[in-house]
Amino acid sequence: MARRTGLVKAVFKGIARMQESFTIDVGPLRATGVPAILMAVTGVVVAGGVASMLSKGAARLPETLREARGLAETIRGDRPRLNP
């Protein structure tokens, strides 16, 4: 029984040490410990969602990108404007 408790203590000590050393720096954002772990998990979930969305809408993607490019050009004003 004492051996099990020693093993459990060692496992939790290792987890605590790993949790303290986990750090993420993304631009001006910096997180350490549990918040950094939560940010990493959130990033994986968001990336999975984006990949799923792109795979489901792959047939419509070229049209969408063409329309987005046209919108960006209109907003920037690269195209000549018509005089009223």
C-alpha cells in the first residue's frame, strides 16, 4: 500500500512539474501553466474545425475566394471608380 501511495505522489509531482513548465508565447500574448494548456487545446480544436469546414465546402472554395478578392480590391480602391 505504501508503495502505491509513493507511486501516486511521484506521478502527481511529475504532472505538477510539467504543468509549471508549460509556456506559450504568441505575439504579445503569454501564458504559463494551466491557461497555456487550455490555449493549446483550444488551438487544436479550432484547427480541427477549420479543417473540417474546408473539407466540407471544398467545392465552393474557389468561388468564395474569388468573391473575397473582388471585395478586397473594391475596398482598397485599386479599380478605377466610375464618375457619377
